[in-house]
Amino acid sequence: MSAITNGISQSQINIYRNCPYAYYLSYIKGYEPMGFDPTVMEVGRRVHDAIDIYYRNLFLANGKEDEIFNNVYSILRESWDHMLDVEYLKKAYICLKNFAKLEAEETKKKDYIKPLSELDLRHERFRGKIDRFDLVKMIAGDFKTNTNAVVSYDYKMQAAIYSYLIEKEFGQKIKYFVFYFLYPNETRIIKTDNLKKILDNAKQYRNSITQSFEDNKFERKPRTKSTCKYCDYKFYCRRLNNVFI
């Protein structure tokens, strides 16, 4: 039950909605996705860490772009593993350069205050960690380091869950959820009024995950015909169940 006692995240729902058995292999058996390269995740993790430390400890109320960048990049370099490929450092560098541009512009706005960072919220078995939250303007956001600035259904579900968690924590609704795609330096704004149906779907999946745990039953039930073909866990599924996909 440890996979749900700490709360169900959007990433858990994403795997479960593709196939409950893939969820079982990932979150209960603990199998890594096929071809998983942990170093790829290091860019996102370290960029997020640098931004969080900046907001918590080195925040500049009227910061210039170069000052902000020097702060976040120095944080990154202090923690950087030199065994990682230099290409990852280059990508992290670009992400933080674009973060500095974004933050410098934000500090020029009226009534700007230091945003909350890495806000860990839980409610009714949902959990989520909000990267950036302006408590005055009630605008929440998430930093992305991937190259494709497209708000997928999964991202919309993330925005729906996070907006719901904020409303329950602070007693106010937020109007907008923002995705900051730092690598291509693009921003996507989502109106939370448009997320009600997606939130309802997230709640249904959350209940289904809980029921699967109670029944100790995770079916091999791919969402589409092509789901198995692209599934990161198909090797384990074949090996454990003698199925041929």
C-alpha cells in the first residue's frame, strides 16, 4: 500500500490509465522502464533543485537577468556530477538562462513577491509538488525541461490536480496554471475553468487505483491497441505472463 499511502500523483495516474498492469510492474514490483537512462532525469532534477534553492535562499526582489542566472548556475555547478555527459550540462545551462529571463521579467511586475517553491500538497489521496506558486495573484506553475512545448492531456491532468490541491489548501480557486517550458523558452497558460472534466477523470482513476490495491488485482488492460507496442514495461509483461505482444 506504500504506493498510495503517501498520495497518488499524476504520473501514477498516467501509467495506470495506460494499463493497470504496467502500474503494478512500476509501482509495486519496482521495475525500471525499458531503456531507462537515469542520467536523462538529472537535468530536470538539478534544474528544479537550483531554482528551488534560489527562491528559498538567494531570492532577488528586483533581480537583473545576469544576477539571477549567476545565482542559479552556481548552485547547479556546485552539485553537478562530473561523470554526467557534458550535453546534459549544456541543456541545464540553457534552461537556467531562460529561467533567469523569465524571473527578471516577473520581478518588474506590480506587487511582485517571492513565490512559494516546491510546495508539497496532499488531499483526498492526491499529492503533488507545485514548482511555483504566487500566493497573491493565485497563479501556479510548473517548470518543464523537455524540448517539446506541448500541453498534453497528461499535463492538463497535472494542472487539474494541482489546482484542486491549491484550492483545498488555501481555500481559493486559481484562475490560471502555467507551464514554463524552459528549454525552448516557451510558456503555456491553462485556464483552470476548463479542467473540471479532466479533474473528474483524475478522481475516477484515483478511486480505481485504490480499488485495485484493495482487491490486489491489476489487470492487463491496455488503453489502446498500440499501448502495448510502446509500453515501457512490455518486456516484464512478456516474461512474467508468457504473452507475446
